[in-house]
Amino acid sequence: MAEYAYDVVIIGGGPGGYVAAVRASQLGLKVAVVEKDKLGGVCGNWGCIPSKALINQAEYFHAIPALQNLGIKVDASGLDYAKAYQKSREAAERSGKGVQFLMKKNKVEVISGTATLTGPHEATVDGKKVTAAYVVLATGSRPRQIPGFEFDEKTVLSSTGILSLQNLPKSLLILGSGAIGMEFAFVMSTFGVEVTVVEMLPRILPVEDPDTAAVVEKAFVKRGVKFLTATKALTLKTSATGVEVEVERAGKKETLKAEKLLVAVGRVPNTDNLGLDKLGVALDRGFVTVKDFYQTSIPSVFAIGDIVPSPLLAHVASKEGEIAVEYIASLMGKGKAPHEKKLDANLIPGATYCEPQIASFGWAEDKAKEKGLAYKAYSFPYNGNGKASAIERPDGLVKVLFDPKTHEILGAHVAGYNATEILHELLLAKKAELLPEDIATMVHAHPTISESVMEAARGVEGWAIHI
Amino acid sequence: MAEKVFMIALSPTMEEGAILKWRKKVGDAVKMDDILCDVETDKASMEYVSSQEGVILAIVKEVGASAKVGDTIAVIGEAGEDPTPLIAESAPSTPKAAPAPSTASTATPATAPASTPSTSIADTATSGRTKSSPLARRIAAEKGLNVAEIPGSGPGGRVVKADVEGYTPATTVKSSVPASSPLNNDRIPVSRKRGTIAKRLSESLFTAPHFFLTLGIEMDGLLTAREKLNEKRKDKLGLNAFLIKFLAEALKRHQALNASWEGDYIQNHASVDIAIAVAQPDGLITPVVRDCGSKGVLQIETELRDLIDRARNNQLKPDDYSGATFTISNLGSFGIEEFTAIINPPGAAILALGATVKTPVVADDDSIVIKKIMKVTLSCDHRVIDGAVGAAFLTEFKGMVEDPYRVLL
């Protein structure tokens, strides 16, 4: 394949692209990554990583009453949000450096610039041609704009805009109660911002199970967050002092005022201006159509991550990248084709990082019911868990949906402290086709939050102990 | 397109070669002139240089396996292609007919599954254990399927839910995946029953000097009589019950055949206790109908049925199958025309019954007539029974079967 400069060129250095690059390099391929901004993509720079840093700062702040309770004199009055912002930028910086290091270590060439696909084996980066036997598109997504609510990133913010704030607003209106909306609702409300969340659907966190969503809702309401569900945002007026949003709820119109507005209603794939139409790469509603191993309609071009029709999540992008380059490597005679041809949607975990956290995979009860699936559900509450009780985090539950006949795990939902970490035991069980009894009979260290996973599995088998 | 890699003649005289070592493994890319494997030929060890290009999709002949020139030793093609159709083509057909008699019994000594057909051949070649997920096992158990027979598509050839749900026993036979032999190299522990059978039969054959007498019996008369009797009966009488009755009558007239060798004396038996050999999944057993001499066909039939039922369900007590004075073994239902049986001690003779076969017979008037003939072979313990004695008994029995009125004499 000496005719091409690289075995693989990956367009986009986010969690999909850079992971694919490392994996390709591990398999002995010559790889280049084209990145127009910063390595790490949205995840590392304007998403997962800085937001988690911010959430961590919020959690410190949230812990002040606990410190005061110990007799420690804490004066919370000097809160300087710009410092929290600084922390989040530092985290993004570290993440970017980490990715840079990985590129260097794995001898991945990083090409800075904006790439356009100019042939089945060719991308043009700022006028320069880069050729490769295979191209992997990993260009990610951007926040969705709704007409009439366009981002100005001053008062009408996207997730990027809110991460760039250096001063806290007095009040914040959030459109959308998905993971992004809820995470910022948590951060802002914790720092004392008056938060109102508007959700079009009848309940918050609509993709999550109603039971786990309820745990979060209760905690947020306690913290003073206002939720307006089944509410539609109609119009927006911005002024020097903030925003006025007219909403409609059960036929009644109402005007909500706030200093800032965060629009968090999903993300759209970055598939325009890539040269896809010219080359004839098939698209469907903006997403790239892919076959097994994430191969597009052009055999030498692959697409992964937010630009393909699978959940728009960093970990999904990474795995898809691995699958694509492993397959490419096998085509080039290096290693076996990957065992998984595509990700199984039922095995993709979702995580929402507020306090309490939510993590889940597979079927949620309301969707299972709607679909008419044969299922049973068992929930074990955190207040039956020794560790949760000892550290005063009794709000939460581990819920397992299972097949009434075989007890196959159909879905799992955890809400509460550390939910995003303890979910994986259930996910491993699901992936390996282990049964609840396998978890139920495994000794779990005491005291751990993970014991509630064991208890939930025992509950499925009809013998939870601590309840 | 995947293609087969054939064993080629690596020396002018080579007809067959054994794989010494694979230089490439499944998933490896092969270029023209790459060394594929080392082959031991009739003369020397040679390098097999590839004339094909692609990725090794499957290795059909493992190290140590021998391949004739023209045999498929591997499948090569593009990564991701499914080699199984080509492997199946190159596999010797594996007849699936299970020779085991009827029901599988729980008493069967546990044996490791013969092999797990799998999409990844290498995995099955190495592990005797079937890899399967707990969920797959549970669903298989519910469906009454044996996971070991289901090809696995999970990581490392593991049998997963989808494999079990997509499995129908018929399709596997059709796609009889790799060339796995229906035979195995297992060591099967000797059960107590097997041990007893081995000990008693070798003792019998090696200590009792056997001699064999064979003759053909015209069955037309008895079959017609039985048919007539059965016409009016709901429970049909079996042929064995009649034969046992005739044997009992013949034995009553030939004490020497109803006796045992006891070393320093011959033990005569007043009761005619006739055993019949019954096949079981894990061996055979010889339940005994006691005192046949004083029982009618009907009673013999009833007792025989009960004994055979219990024999097949492993429910016989030692009293039910020991101490026969005479034994019959009937392989007629298998189509065996004649055979010799080993005497079942303490009896001094055993009668082997063959199939009843339509046979051309030269009649008294030199015309050829078709008769239903059953060949029977009497094995006698020469320490107790002499040739003429055995012959007289057998002729008596033949006469009774052919002309039942003789029983009255």
C-alpha cells in the first residue's frame, strides 16, 4: 500500500478519533489524525471533562454545611466562580495534554487543520492533500439550535457557552432536562443560582427509567430547582438584563424571566462541509449511513461516533472507533476482524453526573411497558445499604428489569451516590450473559455501595437480605 | 472470495503429508511465497510455500494431522469472510445416526461431550469444555438442548443466547460444521455393571468349553398359531413367550441341559428358570422367568413383560436376574440371521435366536417351497453336555416349534 501516505487517516481528534488512532497504531497501522481545534474534541475540551471538574467544585461547595456541622468555621461568602471556571479549564488542559502524549507515544501523526474529503482515499487539509488506504470520519457533533432560540453565547448559551461563563448569573433558565441540562442545573443550583428547568415531555430525564428519574427530581426539588414539565418554549426575548421566555403549559401561557438561558435539547452531527455529498457518502437526516464495522457506502471510508446513528456519547464513539480500525487492520492483513460488528444498543451505558447520579443501560420500565415486553422489575433501595447509610447518602436505588422466565437482565438503572461507577457490574453481567444469580451469589466487599447491586440481584431471585 | 488451500505434492513421490508446524495462524495475512507451514513428507520435512494470497480464515488440518495431496488444509480469503461453507465441504461427511440403543439413561457413565462444533475451529480443537454463557445454558436447558451440540458465536467460540435461540438440531446436521469426528478418545470409567458383565462373560467363555449346534426351524406353524390366538386378544402374545414355553418343555425332557457344572459335581435343577438377554443403554441384563415348566404361555408372557419393562428402567432386583438354568438371546429383531452366544452361568447352555427369514426349502417331494425359517444356535458347556445330548435337545425343541402337538406327548 505504498501508494498512500498513511494506512488510515482519521478526521477528528475527539474520543472517537484519538482512541481509534491509538488502536490502529497498536495494530501496526500508520495513522494520522486531523484536528481543526484541540485534541480531545468536545469531550476533553467543552464537554465531559471540564463539566466533571465543575461538578466536582460544586460538590465541594455542596459539602460546606457538612464541614460546618463538624464545627469548622467556613465562610462561604467569598465564592469566586471564576476560580471554579479556572479549574474546569485546567482539567480540559490536562486532558488535551494527555491525548497529545498518547498520540506521540503511539506515533500517531497529528495534522492541524480542517479536512475535506476529496476522494475515497484522500482528504484535503487546508489545501494540502493527505492520502490513506482508509479514512475514518470522526467529526463529532455540536449543540442543537432551535429556531428563535439561537445561541449568542452571552445570554443564550449552549453547553459550550455555559462552560465559558466566568461569573455566576443570578438566575438560569434551562431548556431540556436531559443529561446536559441536569448536570448544569446541579452545578448552578449548588452555587446558589436560581434554576428553572423546562421540559417538553411529561417528565424530566425522559430517556431514564421513571423510578431513577424520580430520585433525582426529588433531590433537585429539595435543592430549590424548579421543574416545568410538559411545557413548551414558544418565544424568546433577550434584553440587557436577561431573557424572557414565553412558555405554554396545559394550554396556559406564561412568561419566564432569567438572567441566562441554557438550551440543552440535544446535539447535531457535524457532517456538512466535509465533502460527503460530492463523494457520494450516503447520509440519512444528517447522520452518515453505516454498515457493519461502521463502513460507509464508500468502502474505504468509515464513520464513527456522533455522526452515525447511535447514541451521541463519548464512550460509544471510542468503541466504534476501535471496531472500525480493527476491521481496517484485518483488511490490511493485521489481526482478526473484531468480534462485534456493531455496538449493541442494549449494552451502551448512559450516565448523568449530578448528585445523585443516574446510570443505566437497556430497557427502562416505561418503554418496556409501552413495547409490551414480558418483564419483571426489582428495585433495591440505597437505604438498605450499610455504606450508603453510614455516609448519609440514603437516596437512591438499584433497579433491574429481567425476563420473567429466564431472568435474563433486560435493563438496569441506578440512581444515587456513585451510580455511574457501580452500574458496570450489571453491564458486564448483561454482556457476558451472566444471570442475576451469578451476582447474587458472588461475595461483595462490605461495606460498599456495590452491595446494593448484589442485593438487587438477590431480589430478582426472591431473597434480598437487607430489606 | 475465500478459497481452499490444498495439500500439494512437495516431493515427486509424495502422496500424503503431515503438518509439522503452522507458520501462519488464523487471521494472519499471507502473501505469495510466504511459508505457510512445514510438512513431513515420505522423504523429509518440507516447507509449504504459498501460491495464494489473503488472510488465513481457518486451519482445517491441525499440527500432527495428515493430509493427502488434494486435501484441504486451510481456508484463505478476505478478512471477515465466513470460511465455514468451505470447511464443511472439505470435511468428510459425518453421519449423525446415533447407534446407541433407544433411550439415554441417567445411569450412563458421564462422558465429556465429543466436541463442540464452533465457528472458531481452533478453540474447539483445544478445549473439551463447552464455553457457554449462563443464560445460554439456562435457555438450552429449558428447550431441552445440549449446549455442547450448539455452535458458539460469542467471544472465543462461546455459546451465547442467540446461538441457542437460533439453533435447531436439524440445521446443525446440515451445516455439520468442522470436520469433527463423531468418535472420541475419551476414557470411560468402567461401571460396576460393565465390570460384572466383563468378568462373568470372560470367565464363562474361558473356563467353559463351548461348542455350538445350529439348525433352522420352520416357523410357519407357530406364527400362524400365534396369529390365530392373537386375533381375539387385546394384549398380543409375543413370540418369546411361546419359545420359552417350548424350551421349558424340551428342557423337562433333557435334564442335562438344565444343569450346572460345579467343579466336582454336576448340579441338576428341578425348576426350569429361563433368562432372556435384554439390552440396556449401559450394558445388558438377563431377567429370569422362574419355573417355566409349570407355567402357561400367558403367564410367561405377563411375567416377561414386567421383567423387560423393569430391566429397561433399571429397576430389577438381583433376585430377578440371577440363577437362570437356561438363557435365550434373541437378535432377530436386528436382522441377525444366526450368531453364537456366550453361556450365562450357572446355566450350561444358551440358545441364540436369529431372525425369521423367508427361505426356499426343498420339500419331501423335491419341490421348492418358501418357508419362514429361524436359525437357532445352541451354545453348550461341554463339561456338562455332550454333542449328541445337545443335538437331541435341539431337535426336540425344533420338533415342538414346528409341530406344537408334540408338547402333549
